[in-house]
Amino acid sequence: MPRMHSAGAESLSARLQARLRKLIAQSGGWLAFDRFMATALYEPGLGYYARGSRQFGAMPSSGSDFVTAPEMSPLFGRALARQVGQALDAAGAAEVFEFGAGSGALAEQLLQALGERVATYSIIDLSGTLRAAQAGRLAPFAGRVRWLDAWPEELHGVVVGNEVLDAMPVQLLHFEGRNWFERGVVEAGGAFAWADRPTDLRPPVDAAFVPGTVTEIHPQAEAFVRTLAERLQRGAAFFIDYGFPDSEYYLPQRHGGTLMCHRAHRADGDPLADVGDKDITAHVNFSGIALAAQEAGLDVIGYTSQAHFLMNCGLLELLQGADIRSTAAAQKLMTEHEMGELFKVIGFARGIDLDPVGFSSGDRSHTL
């Protein structure tokens, strides 16, 4: 059953939509989609991630919209901890930085698994309401957990981000057969609608795009990685997300793009409806992310499927002796038709000598 929303949530959605209408008017009647997406997700107090509704959970009955790997199985974090611990040792560091910590489940799992090897666990999260939930969950580690409002000037340690890059605003491009247009949002008859404008922007590959193609480019995610490169002095970073290298991302068959919304564990492709009440995401172009990191001075130390990464980090060994329910949940992290193949892991490093265990088998860096 679809999740029922309270009058309070409906009021927040109405205020968010009024804010978007004002932004459209201030922008001359046309708002680029990346600004629309950023406002819909992160507008303080109003956006999807900036309000108090619960987004993370295994079932719709919990009032959640989607499940992430740490909520699916605690073995996800325990396996990832092996890689994080190896990188901490290589960096001679004792601090982990997590971007977009969600419910706090991954932080809890890493802190439990790594113990005193982590002296400080720093969380950088845009959502104040999520911070409150994280603080409650991580109370047993209160002396070691801190929340930051902005990037530290320097990072010395290990950075992790699970399903962070996909939530960064994207620009939409539309190809009508001869010319490219940027797709934005206008107000029409009291509702939000699409409208295109000519643009010099292009996808990063010269593919055989079919007329009518709508696709995404990812300047904000790439800028995020460049900032990471500026700040990471000694250590490594690992990002887990769904996506493809650009040779697969911009296939002619994927002419509808990857933009998707999530609500009550159901997906739809209309980000202009029920704004504020559902998540908006796009798959990650890992080639663009890797190139931005490399050009900014980071080493790309590996890229592989989530299944390969977790098995390399000992997930099968962790499953020995587990009960049926735990085994079934963990298998979803690895099976091809669930999360094992669609989700990828990419790793970066600077200033350390590291042969990362997570990419010891099945590395696909050559496909980027």
C-alpha cells in the first residue's frame, strides 16, 4: 500500500512547491533541473532529505521509501570494515569520514567492527533531521563520533560514501536528432512541466544517440570528487553506488536516461510529481568520477562490482554459521539480479602504499 502522509508532511510539500515556483519565477520562468533537484532534496526544512520523515528501511510498513545495503544486512559494514581497516593501517591514521551517513547504520557497523582502530568518526551530512537519528543510533560511540557542517581543510584517513553520488543533482540533456537542449522545469497551469533550451552542453562521449534521447551529466558529483582530491592529504576513499562506466551509461538503448524516484519501495520516473515526498536519483557515471579524481591528483586504486568487492573482503567467511534469514539478506548484496552487479565500488588514494583487498579479484578499472 502507498504510504499515507500526515497533514504536516503535506504542508511541507506545499511550502516546498511554493519555494520552487518562486525560484522558477526568479529564474525568468525556467529553472535548470539540477537546481530543481537540489531544492527538492535539500532545501532546509522542506526538502526530501531535510525533513523528519523516515526514508530508510527494509519494508514499506516501516514508513520507509527504500533500503540501502547497511539496513539490509549488518554484514555489509563488517565486510567493508576489512578494507577500511587495511587503508587506515596504510595511512597510519585513525579517522574515518563518512559522507551522507543516512540512518547511521553503516557508521554503527564500521565502529563495531573496527573498535579502537577508529579514534574519530566524522560524519558530513546536509540533513539536520538525519543527524538527530544518527546521534541516537551512535550514542554508544558518542566520544568518538562528530558531525561536521563542511569539508575539513585536510583529510587524513579513510573516506566512505554509500549511495551518496547518486543523490547529487544532475543536469538533463535532450537530443532531438540534430541539436542538444538542456531540460529544465517551468510552471504550467499550476503544475511543474518540462521545457528545453538550446545548450552547448554535451554528454562526455560521442555515441550514436537516437532522436528523443534524454540523459544526464554529472558536474556536481565530479566537482565533489575534485574537492575530495584537494582535501585528501594521506589516505583512501571508497564509494559504493549504482551506475556504469560511460561506455554503458550512454548506450543508444538507454535513451530514456537513468533518472528515477523512490517512494514506499516503489520506483517511478516522474520527478515533477509529488515533489518533496520522494527521493530523486540518477545512476553514477563512474568513468566521469574516475577521470575527475585522476585529473585532480588522486590515484584510482580499483573499480569492481559490489559482489566482487564484498567477497574479496570476506563476506562469504562472515556468512559461515549465520542463520537462514541473515544468509538470505546478505545474498541480496551479492546476487546479480539484486545489488551484486548493478552496484559498483570505486576506490581512490593519495600518499599511501596500498594493495586494496577489495579489488584483489575482479577489478574492472580498465573499463572506465
